[in-house]
Amino acid sequence: MSNLNKLQAIVAFENEISDVTKLCEMILAVREQSDCYIFIVSTNPNDTGKMIYLRLGVDFVFTENHHELEEILLVMNNTFSRNRKEVIRVSNEDKKEMKSSKLFLIHSNFSVLIEGVREVALTRLEFQTLNLLAEKPKVAFSYEEIYRELYQEKLEGNRTYRVANIIFHLRKKIEVSTNRPMYIKTVRSKGYMLDI
């Protein structure tokens, strides 16, 4: 549970009455380290744990008797979309930097402001990759360095395709032309660099 601060939500399942104790322990451990959303999906016919979970800080308990899959997905999507629209306070200094930067990373909502005009939403992995490259502009990062930063493990075997795939999707989102990228440059047989 060391990377809890990176999670947006946890969905846990209660299938038997014996799961209640394990789930309570998990909820307490998560709440000590993170403020992420916690959803419980219970297939247990009685609602024994529902009030306990809610009192421990669970955001919503779905029971088999009362909730269709579509309803569960709607509740989760609505929760996340509302979270993404939180008001962000920006200082005048940051506003100046946003307008003058080619790429300005907005950490609070995993997005990037391009040329001070267009904001583009990114996935967590895309944002982490761009953030890493932005730490040292015009310096090439190897596939292994990027992979290690994203997945917190050593690159083994032929997994460079995972990094290449993230770069491909990033370029589709931020570049005017993916054939002639302006921002993310490929450094042959090395990796990638941010050219800003």
C-alpha cells in the first residue's frame, strides 16, 4: 500500500460475511495514507457491513439487491467528473508562466496547457512521462529510465513498446503533427527528450 497517494479510487468487493473484518482493516489502512475514494460492492444478501463501512469513511456501498451495474458505473463516473472540475486557484505569477511557456503542466488535474492557449487532459501515465521529460528539457531519457519512473520496476525483456505507446498517445494529444513532433523528440537508440 505504498503508492496509495497516486490512486483516485479503490473498489473492494464483499462476497461473504467473513470479508467484513478484512475490509474494515483495509479501509482503516487506506484512510491513514490516502484521501482517495473508496467504493464497496457487496454481494452479501444482508447489509451487515454497510453502516460500518460508511462510518469508517467509505464513499459509497453498492449492494447486490439495490444496484444495477449501470447505476454503479454512473455513480463512479459522476464522482470522478465532479472531482476533475474542482476550482483551481492560480497565482498571477503562475498565470504569466502559463502564458509564456510552450508547455505548462497542471499537476492538480493531470493536464498540460499548450502555448498558453489549449489545455489537454492526460492520463496518469502520460502526465508522469511528460513531467519526467520536463524535469530536464533537451536531455534524452532512455526507455529504461522512463519505464522505471512509470512502473517502479526495472525494464526486463522487450517492454520498450509500453513507453513507445505512451509517447505515441502523448504526441497525438499535444503535437500539431505526429510525423514532425515539435515537443517530444525521438533520440535514436536512446529514448526521448522534451524540446522546449
